[in-house]
Amino acid sequence: MKQVTILFFATLRDMTGERRIMKMIPDDMLIAGLKDVLIEEFPRLKDIINSVIVSMNHEFAFNDAPIPSDAEIALFPPVSGG
Amino acid sequence: MQGGNELDTGLTREEFLRYSRHLLIPEVGLEGQKKLKNSSALIVGTGGLGSPVALYLAAAGVGKIGIVDFDVVDQSNLQRQVIHGSTTIGVSKVYSARGRMLDLNPDIQVNTYNEPFSSENALRIAKNYDIIIDGTDNFPARYLTNDVCVFLGLPNVYGSVFRFDGQVSVFYAKEGPCYRCLFPEPPPPGLIPTCADGGVLGILPGTIGTIQATETIKMLLGIGSTLVGRLLLYNALDMTFDYVRLKKNPACRICGANPDISELIDYDEFCGAPGHALSDENLEEMWLISPHELFKKLSANEDFLLLDVREPHELEISSIKGAKQIPLGQLASRINELDKNQEIVLFCKTGNRSRRALELLTSMGLNKVKHLQGGINAWALNIDPSIPVY
């Protein structure tokens, strides 16, 4: 198991009621797996999770990206206003 | 003698004076200013983002600027769309904007396209420009702008805003990722509120738009480190700037290894909803109620639940007596507060959110539901002039 930090931004803070959480995850977990874990904990993320921007250590992370120890993972919602 | 007032340096005497502060910067200088004069940029949307972009590109002397918008200036625009003014309320935005741009700089050319940017006209319009600035306000238009830029090989200077949050990047498929690399699929329709429904801090598109204008100028001049391959995320409330390094998505459907999108598509269909306010045209009458019908129903003391799905702070602006209040975002989790057998009339500000609420409730098995056409604003205009339209 390893520890990661997850940061929520903008409207995702309203949806989860959190700004920052720490989580223990299995060593072989990928970003896609982490998304499933987050949906379970925060059901309101279910519909939006595939549209959020996932950044891991300040780099855009695709679903198949492995997660290093102590990773900082930030989630940003898409916005469309202009 | 050169013709007119043009000196053999490529700028007129007036232009030397006008651009004096640019000519003093080594990274711009005379060469750079001539580059700008011979450059062209297309701004899609002349709203909150398009306003500062158009003003600053005009002031900077970008020689040919195109502006696309189908809307007219409304009072509710002026809190942030600073290119327009009280005197141009009711005027087409592109003409309102052109007037201000040419006042600021009569030496440039401003082309107006008073029409929606669509799959039918987008390539024809965009192919005449060096760079495209995305100042649109909805997902379908953003995918369209992206795809047009990928097909034409043009940089797409992207910006978007909501409440206190802004995003900026330069999507340039030749050198980095495109919008679809980041957002392969649009969010489910209605999940992300528009600024018309959720609001936006007036200055926010000013900040984001001026960054877009800055990136445009740098791209045209070929100077500095641009936002190609980086996404800037700005939060005005916390005053934070975060960067995310971006990568091209090898599986991107338009700029990846095996693209399957080779022409413009129907973007409203792709996003599952039209870019602009949901139309009630395709909605059967049984789901609709007009302000007059609602007034009759209330006057007759009929048994039904009037349900306001706006946010609590909107109640301070206007309300309809006797309405229960559950914000749209909480409706799914508070469904047990509703009686399946009772008739429900939903309303919001203009009918967008109540339409979403209608879809949500019917999908959850509540069938005696209607939504108020035009929302409480229509109620204010037709029934109760004592409350404001906002």
C-alpha cells in the first residue's frame, strides 16, 4: 500500500465537501482504479469523473498511468463559460 | 516618395507614434510590429473573453481581426463584456465590438461575422486567419473550434471561465495536445452549469481573456514560452495559478495515431445538448406550463407542489410565494422529500435548470411533472412586475 494526496478544485469541492484528502491505495493501482475508489466514496463524482482533468505531480495523467508513492493528484472540473 | 504616409519601413508616421512602446521592446521592435500588422486573428465569441481579446489585439495593431458572434448586446452582458456599452444595448455584438475596436485603432481591419459559428461556416471563415481565439461559452462550440483548428493546422488559444475559476491553454496539434486530448468526451449535458445559470465574477473573463490575448501576440511574434503543452488553472478567490503539463493523447480521435474524425461533425449531438439555452421546441406540451397557466393554477388553489430548483441565494432576488426550494444539484439526493402522486411544477431563473430537473425527475419515475417556460424571469415579465428580471 502507498499513500497519495488528492486535491479537489472548483465545483468538485462542492460535490465532495473536501479540498484535500489523503488515501492509502494498493501499489499497482492505476488512475482508472483511483477514479473508481473516488466514485465509491463520493457518489456525486460518478457522472463527471471521466470529464475531469486529472493532474499527477503537476502532469496530466491518463487512465492507464501508474501512481507513484506520495503522488499529489489534483482534480479539476471542465468549465465552458466565456 | 512612398505612396500615402507609409514610410519605406512598412509603418506610417502615425503608426510609429502609436506603437512607440512596442518599438522600444527588443522582443517586438519594428520587425515584430510589422509582423503584427501583417498578421490576422479570428476571435470566436465577443462576450466576456472575446471583449478583452478584441480590445488588446486591436490596440496591439494586429492587422486583420475577425470577430464571430450571433448575439446582441444585453444589459446583463455589461458586468463583464467591456467592449460593449450602454449605448450599444440591442446592437449586434460584432458591430458593437467593431465600433469600439476601430475607435481604439482605425489602422486595422475588422471583419464581422454576424452568425453562429457552425459546422457549415467555420472552415470557410477560419481559413483566412493565422490564429483562432476560443472565446465561446459552451461545449459544442469548443469542440467545433478545436476541430477546425486541427484540420486547418492553426493554433487554438483556449480560455474558459466559471464563477471564480479560469482555464487557459494554447492547443496546437502540430506541436502539442489539442482540446480533445484533454477532454475526449464532453461532460453529461447539464452537469456543468453555464455562466447564465451559475454566474461568473465579472473580472474573471478579463483576466483569462487578457492572458489569451498575450498568448496570441506571442504566438504571432514567435517569442517567449507559450502555453502550448501547458494548462493554466486560475482561481480568483484563492488567487492561485496552477500549471498542468499536458501530453498529446496517442488515442486522440482527431490528432492521435489513428484518428477517426476526419471532418466536422454535429457538435450539439456529440455533446448531447445544444450549445445554447435548451429549447422547449422538442418538448411535448404535457411537460410545459406557461406563466399564465401557472397563475390560474395558483389562483384556483389547485393541489400541486411548486418547486424552485434555484440556489438559496437567488431567493433574495425573486421568489414565487408558496414554493418549496431544492437546488438542482441536491434534487437527486432529496427525491424522498417529493410525493410521486402529487403534481409538481418546477421553475428556475430562465427554464434551463428546471428543464434538467424535469428530465431528472421523469428518469426517476415521477411523471406528474411540468416546468415553467422561461422561468421566474418570464413570471416577472408576464405576471408579477414587482420582482426583477435578472
